[in-house]
Amino acid sequence: MMIRYIRRTTALLGVTLGDKGTGMLTRLRKMILIALVGVLCPLWAGPSAAQVLLRDAEIEAWIDSLSFPVFEAAGLRPEGVNIYLIGDPTPNAAAGGMNMLIHTGLITLADSPNQVEGVIAHEAGHIAGGHSVRTAEAIAAASRPAMLSLVLGAALLAVGAPPELGISAIGAGQQIGQSSFLSFSRGQESAADQAAVNYLEAIGSSSQGLVQFFDKLQNRQLITANQPIPYLQTHPLALQRSSVIRSRASESEYWAVEDTPEEIFELNMIQAKIVGFMNEPFVTQRLYPLSDQSDPARYARAVAHYRASNLDAASREIDHLIAKYPDNPYFHELKGQMLFEHGRPIEAIDPHRRSTELAPQFALLKVNLGRALVATEDQDHVREAIDILNEALRMEQNNAFAWTELARAHALEGDNSLAALAQAEAYYHYGNSREALRFAVRARNDLKPGTPEHQQALDIIVATADQAQQRRR
């Protein structure tokens, strides 16, 4: 089930635009930071649609299969890197701290899994190199000339100097700061490129995908800018990056390694699913017409028909895939999602249950089953749902959606104290600390002191109080 959340991606990268103080200096610093935040990490800065955070077990498992070996080669603990799938059509990725953002456009425009793997290796280079910390230092260093030039310009104007002299002094400092940061940023990108080649070499993968991706960027740069000025770029030009990597990586014994037909097929299925969910149904049906009877086309059309409320057509497509691949958990998951969202939760239980039997390691699949069981409002189903949702939350404690469904289940059982506690957890993980505090206080008042649940409510109260205090500061 593909779930969408609205999320500020700059927050995920640990970038904040807040500042202390007031007046012209503060406003200038914010202007500089806002200008620089947009160019910290993206591989290609093009126009983008509204961004949403996506959750999908199939896509996440596929990304993990590509990224985990790379992270280990980079000396990173794979479970310690948070990967976020962003619903955005631009071929982009970004990294900061221990977070990595991958745009759906990077996946849908890739010709091979190796291209996506190459970009992941590049972003792993940023994380392993601690570039987000050094970028913050570079931003601070770049802002100092602008601050000094502003003070100097204001002083010149105050003593009666010609206005153009004061304005020139201000502009000179800003230009120096900008040039300093952009040079630093290009150096980081080159370092991440070289690190990516090392990681790919270590795991026996080719760097051709990374070179091919830069070739794509080169074509986009030619389309979006006639003659890019190298010194005004946050990243080295794609042509330069491609040439540098190719000259080194082409000597590797793994240069000629290619993705298998099975790996290409898996990518094509992932791409079809993303296209189906991220585009209007008529767009998907134009890209995957009925004349195309391939498995990816059927997958895309199944999603498109379901989103267009044509359940019969959607069922024909997904039933064909289930018959052909009965052990694919994601086809059963989609069948369950179709039935559930068309008001047939009882019929959705069996396909969701089958998906969890085939892939018990995915919390999201368990949440789907729990949601279907809760929606029936049958007491036996509700009690089963509570067990399943708690199991999912032991696997993924920060799943706000699962906490919400658990709250509904407890409410249906008449246990308002546990319902309030689960809802407090849901709001906390959604980032709504005010509502989290309100429900946690309600749960604390009704729960028996000394129990684990009472302590859980107290923990939320303390955590939300700390957040509120930080906001006041």
C-alpha cells in the first residue's frame, strides 16, 4: 500500500532556517540560508512538484536491497541510515546527517538498477564524509563576508558616502561569500563521486550506472541552460563528473558487469507501480496502453483503474498477476487495498492476510491487515487486529498510521484509556506535540500508576513538554 504524508524535506535533512536576533542582519542571514539550503545536496536542481513522503513495502524493500551493501562498504550501519522516498518527478536525491532522500523521479527515469545504485553510493559518500556538518560550517563561513560587507556599507552610508559606494561594498561581500560556498560545495560533490566509485568497486558493482546518470544530467543541463557558468554551480558540471569517473572506473574489473534480466524486470515493475500511483489514471493508461500486455503494464493499469474507481477492470489486471505469480506478496497487498478502499473490508482480509504470510518481515503489510480487520467492527476481528498492530509496532515503533488504527481498535473494544494512549503516540509521531500532550494527559489520568502504559503516557508528556519549551525559546 502506497501511503502519502506531507513532509518538509528540509527538516529531514536537519536544515533549519531559524535564527536568533532581529533586524537587518537577521533578515540577511535568513536570505543567505534560504538561498543556500536549496543547493546543499541535490544532484539536479530542476523544477519540482509538491513533495510528499511515501511509504510502500515493495519499493522500500527494493531500495534496501540496493543500498545496504553500499552502506556496509561505506562503513555505515545500514539500519542507522534513514531512507525517505519522496514523491517528486525530478531525478534527484539528497543526503544530510544520517538521512537520505530519494525522489520517485530518480527511479522512474532510471534505465537500470545500477543507475539508482550509483546515485545511492554517491549520497552514501556524503553521509560517510560528514558533509552535512561541514556544509553548516561552510555556510557560517560564507555568511561572514556578507555580514561584514553589510556593516561596512551601512557605515559608509551613515558618514555620507555616495550611495553607489555603500551598495557596492554590500554586493562585494555577498559575492565573496557565495563564491566561497559554491567552491566548497563542488569539492564535496567531487569527493562523493570518488567515494561512490570506491563503494561500488568494493561490492563488485559497476560504476557505469553512475556515469550514465550523469549523462542524463548533462542532457538536462543542456536543456535548462544554454551555457552553464562553472563557477556559479553548486555541483561540478555533469560532463566533467562523467569524464572523471569514467576515466578511473573504466579500468575496474567490474566495469562491464550488467544488471540481470530479472533485476531489470524488478525495476520495471517498481516503475510501473510508481507511475500508476503518482500520475492521473488517464496519463498512466496512455503510458501503458491496453495493447501492452506485459506484466509491468498490467501492474500500472491495475493501479490506474483502481484509482479511477473502476474496480472490475483493476481486479482483472491484478488477478492475472496473482495467478501468474501467486507467491508475490505485493500483488495480494494491492488486491486487498483495492477492496478495502472500495468499501469491502471483509473481502480485503484474505488478500492482506496472504501478503503477511508471504512476507511477515514487513510491518506495513501487517498494518494493512490490521486496518481491514478493524474496519469490520467485528469484535473477534478487532481483538485479532490489536495483536497484529502491536506486532507491527514492535517492528516499527514510529509508525503513526499503525498507532491511529490501534487507537480505533481499542475504542471499539471500549478501552478509552488505551485508545487515548495510542492516539497520543500517533500524534507524537505525526509531529503534532500539542495533541499528543492532550491525549497523553487523558490517558495518564485513566491508567493505573506504575503500569507500563502509565509510564508510556508520562514519557510522551515529558517529551512534548520539552518540545514546547524549545519552541518557546
